[in-house]
Amino acid sequence: MNSKCRALMFCLAALAAASAPVHTSAGDGLDAFGTGEQLHRLTPGLSDPLMQMCEVPGRPLTLAMSVDLALCRNPTTRTAWAAAHQQAALLGEAKSAWLPDATATGTASRTIGQHLELTGEPSTSDQNTVDAAVNLSWTLYDFGARTGRISNARYLLDAAAATAGSSVQQTILSVVQSYYGLAAADASLAAAKTTESVTAHSLEMARTLRSAGPGTLADVLQAETAYDQAVLAREQADAAAQAARGTYAVTLGLIADYGVKIDAAPVPAEVPAQKARMADLMAEAMRQRPDLAAAQSQRSAAEANVQVARAAGLPVITINAGGDYITSTGIPNQHYGLIGINVSIPLFTGFSTAYGVRRAKAALEESEVALEQTRLAVSLGVWNAYYALELANEQLGTTAGLARTAEDNERVALSSYQAGAGRFIDVVTAQTAAATARQVRISAELNWRVSRAQLALALGRLSSVEPLQETRTIP
């Protein structure tokens, strides 16, 4: 191999090495500016689901286990985290403007047939030419455009991190709703089976009494009607339980027929009263709500964009440098470098800069309105959640007494009828009231659990199941 060929191969290899991207062991591009770490600093206490295994435990799931699994597998949460990682990369791209751009180019050619040498003399000899160059461009000053873009990207990363936190809290609320929704559906099915068993017993009793003489055909028909209605209610409860199980599985990020089971704790006998002042809760929500923090960061990003729009009409100063190496058959090698300063001054842009500034200011105004709208929504959310929980606390106590009274009335009515001292219509009425009371109690327990989660969400606390521990009050 002659020296020219070796020189050509060396240049091409050097160009390939210079253009190859640098990779980390994880396979991602090098994070020279640490934007990924910055994202994780903005989301303390939250687990990034990307690159995790998300294995499903092989035992009935508690609420805490369900939350952990959903935060790892739920597509909504994973999408929010992916968007946050994307914004972190965009911040890195914006920061890269502080560094120079270096470009390596290379050309290898072979001239065949009659041609003119670079000296102007005609020639028929084959001519090999290799041209390798390295060019560097570095922006020295652009009157704030670069700084504005970096600030905009940084605030958008803050907003994306806050949005990921908000998505985490919304996912936890969905888990609480579906988890206790499944528990309530299972309890409703058990209550429906109880009602079916009780009505079956009363039907048997009515038939026995009619055979013995005291009973009537009307009693039997009423008992049969009550029993058929109980069977229908049990079938509906069974279907509702299956639907709730599928909803719960999908909320966890599993297919609907996965067959998950839960291990739900019972509702405590004593419910703590709410003692916090509304003003304190409002102030806490304004400090902690991630969606409000996201809106504030979006507003700051829009403000930085105004600076970028204004800088578009100002000069840009760059420094350029380069080196070139040319070798050609029959001609002395050329090896030279250059350096210079370039000043670009926009003289007329067709008024695009002015309209760009107007657009950026309008976007800033829009973000300020959105921030105020979010602030109002936060206050309303706290207000509604607080009084919804207060109502749920009261209903939890009321329905406990209602369920006990209705069941006692059911037993008394059935005993009186069996002894021949009561009417069967009273038995049907008592059984209906008892079945209704059991379902009302189940609904009250579900509302209490969900209302506690909704208040924690309204306060910006629902980043774990700790605020929902049965031994403590939310406020």
C-alpha cells in the first residue's frame, strides 16, 4: 500500500472516530451537564419508573404494594416521567450553546482521463486528491438569546418535574379509588349473598307455615318475589365485582384479566375529627401542590421566552477557526489554518422580530392567566375536599348505627313471623331495609377512604400512602 492510500485511510478513520457519539454504559448519550440528576433532585422522594423491572408480587396486595406497583407500571405515570426526561435533554441541548461547535470534513477523489492540473497544465495521468478539514465555531455574545433559551428550558424542566409529581399523586388517587372500589365491590357481593341467604330462609319458612296452616299463599308469593330480587341483586353485584377487579388491574398497569387479589384493612372503629383551620390548609396547598408549581414554572418559562424573542433582532458575535490539509498527486501538500471573528447584524427581518416579541408577550399573559386559574382551582379543591371528608366522617358514624338497627329489626321481624305473631310484609320490609343499610354502609366506607385521599391530593401530600394511615387524621 502506497503512502497516499495510507494517508487517505488515516483521514477517513480519524473522521469516523471524531464523529462517533460517546455512550455511557447504560446506552444513553453522555449527560455532560447532569440534567438527569437535576430532574431527580427536583423530584425528591419519587421513584423514577424508567428502566425498572416492575415485578408483580405473588401474594394479595396491600394498598402500599398497589401504589408501588402502579407508580412503576401505570402508563400515565410513565408518560409523565418520559416527558420530564425529554425536557431534561432539551435543557442539555440549550446549555450546549455555551460550547463551541467543531466539525470535521473529509473528501477523497480520483480524477481519470484528460484534465487540468491545479497548475493549469493539461494531464492524462490519474490524480488522487485527499482533503481533510476541521472547523470550529463559537458564539461569543448574542445579547441574551442563549441565556434566555437556557432559562426557558430550565423552567420547563421545573414544570415537567412538577407535572410528573402531579401525575404520581393522580395515579395514587386512582389506585386508592380502584383498590377500595374493589374492596367495596367484594363487600357488596358478600352482602348480596347474605341477603340472598336470608330471603331463601324466609321463603322456606313461609312455605313451611303455609303447609302447617298459619301461613298464606300471599306470604309465599311475597317471599318468592323477595328471593328472586335478592338473586338478581347478587348476580349484579357479582358482575360489578368482576368489573372492579378489571379496573383495579388496569390501574396497576396490568391486563384486566390478570387476577389480582387484595388484602384491604378494615375501617377503624374510631374516626379522628378534623381540627385544622381552612386558612392553614389553603396555605399548605399553595406551597405543596405540584400542578400549581408547574403553572408557576410555565409562567417563568414564558417570561424567559420574551428575552429570547427580543434578542432575535440583536447582533451575534462568533469566533471561527479551522485547519485544512490537502494532498494531491504531483502537487505539494497544503496544510494551513484560519481564525476570524464574525459579526452578524440583522438589519431588516420583515418585522418578524417585532411580531415575535408580541407573540412571546401574549404567551406570557396567557401563562399568567393559567397560573391564576390553577390557583383558584387549588383553593376550590381544598374547600370541596375538606367538607366532603367532613360529610364522609359523619356518614361513617351514622351508617354504623343504621346497619346495626336494620339487622336487629330484620331478626325481630323474622322471629315474630316464625312465632305466628307478625306479618310477612313486615319481614319483607325489614329485609329490604337491612339489605339497603348494608349497601349504604359499604358506600359510606368507600366514600370515607376516597375522601381522605382526595383531601390529601388537594393538599399536595399524596406522594405516598403515609397520609392515608388509619391512625392519623389528614389535616
